[in-house]
Amino acid sequence: MQTPWKDYQKQNEQRFLDEMLELLRIPSISAKSEHKEDMRRCAEVVRQRLLDSGCDKAEVMETAGHPAVYGEKLIDASKPTVLVYGHYDVQPTESDASNPWLSDPFEPLIKDGKVYARGSADDKGQFYMHVKALETMVKTASMETNIKFLIEGEEEVGSPNLGKFVAEHKDLLKADVILISDSSMLSMENPSLDVGVRGLSYIEVEVTGANRDLHSGTYGGAVANPITILCKMIASLHDENNHVTIPGFYNDVVEATREERELMAKAPYNEGEYKDELGVKELWGEGGYTTNERTGIRPTIEVNGIWGGYTGEGAKTVLPSKATAKISARLVPNQNSGKMTDMLLEHFKKIAPANVTVHAFEHHGGEPYMTPIDSKGYQAAAKAVQTTFGKIPIPVRGGGSIPICSILEKELGIKIVFMGFGLDSDNLHSPNEKYNLENYYKGIETIPYFHKFFAQG
Ligand SMILES: [Zn+2]
């Protein structure tokens, strides 16, 4: 169908793209202190873009860490207010030699209808759809809600300062619903909406053996090797059914109902294609659950990094003093991040043999989050997607985590609606992150409908 704003968007297509590319050129890596100035520069650009796109007010606001950007376009106090949340920070770009970036992560490459760059899908390309949707609504006189923007700069490092920021600015951020585009849909042919995200507990475990690196010939065989010990501890985390073995790990999980599992099973899924796309011969996962369930309704543990000893060129016969691993658990509704983190830390201390010492500490965490599909916000999003995609979206549980969700709901007392336009194949957090131009434009076309239906709802 011809949307009322389609012509305006078509005429401005190239500029909408150019503006997104300009944002992608700024290396706003929140994890690295050397990019502190890039972070601020990016926040300033976002502020200016909000103003240029129709906001009456936009500010770069300080937090204890990287700044957040706030903007607003308020049209009528009697109309509902939508708070758009997104993040302008991106993940680091380090990659393994076997899977390198094929182009500069901060010089966007357009190939086959896709933009390759760090942050293209997560989340610059996605939050910017809302900025261009705002411009569209302002320019085509189709605004039916008040719109506020909160674009933060610390999502990729766990939003450590945003909870306090939100608590201190409750009035400023007051709204009727929170709208987030920072997730994926199943495919363009099978649009879906996330109804929840998993929580996270992230820890680091350092195992120390001898008080210094040793000669592996002189001491090997007599002194415990911390790499071997750490590997054994990690290997013991799953049993033969790939069930997590930590006592109490599943205690608080609310099992999904048979009805929900049946609904999930309706989502199109082709195991052969899934494996081919990943280049694996066999999948792996907890017995008794489908792939979709393993990444949605079940908690998991993954090792995110492991190092120790000599990893340089050639050989060096060393029996290292230390080995370290970064380990994270994804959590599902009713599990508590603080409690689970304590459980993980305790477990590693408990299973450590006496021949090493273990130092384990927390990195960050986040609570799981669920949004009800009968809410006004979800219904408006579903109707918007149905209008532009021609299909009712399938509700799915997202596997990732957005730690700020539970905090936003707690502090502001309103529900979150996830309207992600990315694809799982967008290589989020990996080399060659990309965002399809079709998805970008489709998002900009769909978002105004959300506002329209939410105002009507
Ligand atoms: Zn993100």
C-alpha cells in the first residue's frame, strides 16, 4: 500500500543514507578510553541531528561515564508520549586472523544493498531510523504523539551509569511507552517482534598456580598448570546433555508453558540453512529443547575469552603462572542477575583444586525482561509491522540482553516495546557487521505507523 509519507522518504532516500554513514564514520567505542573524545563527538553529532530532524530541544547530558543525548518534540500535552531509546556507542572491532574485517569498520562500505560498518545494525543504523521517522512525520504533518529520545553511550559496556541518570531525570523522561529498535526480526518475509530479552551475569576467573612462569621441562609434571586446571573447571560446567551442572542454576527459571512452546515452534526455521550459514556440521545445545528454545527461553553459560601462557610466534616452553577466562551466563525471566553472579563466583571458588588459587570477580550484569503481547504498545507495533510488511509479526523471545530494560521499566513505570529491524545474520559484535538498506528504509517507513496506532489505541 502507498503510505502517506512514502514520497517524502523516496525523495530523501540518499540523504537518509548519507547521514547514517556519517555517524558510522565516528569510532565511538565505549569500552576504550582512547575513544573518549570520539564518544563526545558522536554525542554532539547525534544532538545536532535531532535538532535538524525536528526536535525542538536536544542536549548532550553528562553521566559519570560517557554522555547521553536527550531530545524532544512535544506537540500536545493531551497526546501520548513515546520515549525512543537507543545507543550511539559500538563494540570494539578486534578480530581473529581467520575472520578479518573485509573493509575498514569505520569507513562504511555499501555492497549488494548492505552497509558494512561497525554499528550499522547495532545500533546507529537502527536508532537513526527513529530520527528520520521523526523528520518524516514533521515534514509531512503526520505527528500524532509527543516524542522523546534517549540515546545513550554506554550500552555496549552494560549501561553502568544510565540507571542513576534515569532515576535523576524521571520527569524529563516521563512517557507512556518506551520504543527500542536494537534487535532483529526473523526475516523480511517473516517479520517478528521480540517480546523479551535475556538477562546477563558476566564474570572473569583468574587461576594462579606457581608464583611465576616456570620452565615446562624443569617443573612440568610436578606443578599444576593453571591453563589445564581452568579448562577442566570450564569443561565441568556442562554434563553430557549440555545441561549446566552448577547446583541451583535452573532453580528460579519459570518454565515456558506448552502453549508458548507451541507458538514458538510456528516460527519458520530451517536447520540445514541455519547450519550452512554458520559453517557447522552439527549444532550443540541443551537436550530436550529446540534451537529456538535454547536461544530464547533457556539460560546458558558461555566462555567469551580465555588466555594464558605463551601465545606469540613460534614455541616457548613455559608452564604459566596464570590463566584467565571471561565467562557469561544468559538469564531468563525470574532469574536474578545479582544472585546468579554470586552463584557463578562461588561455584568457581568451590570447584578449584587446592593446587591453584582462584580469583573471580564480576564484570557486569543485567536483568531479563518480558513485555506482554496484549499491551497497547505491543499491539501498535504489531499493527505497524503488519501494515508495511503485509504480515502479522510472530512474537519471539530474543536471546541477547539489554540491561537497561528492567531499570527503565522500574524507574519510569512504563512498558517497553521492541521493534527491531535487523537480522540475525547482521554480524552484531563480530567482524563485517552490516545492515541491509532495505531494512533501514522499511524501518523508517514503519515507525510512523507505530506512533499513529499508539495514539489511536
Ligand atoms: Zn545494541
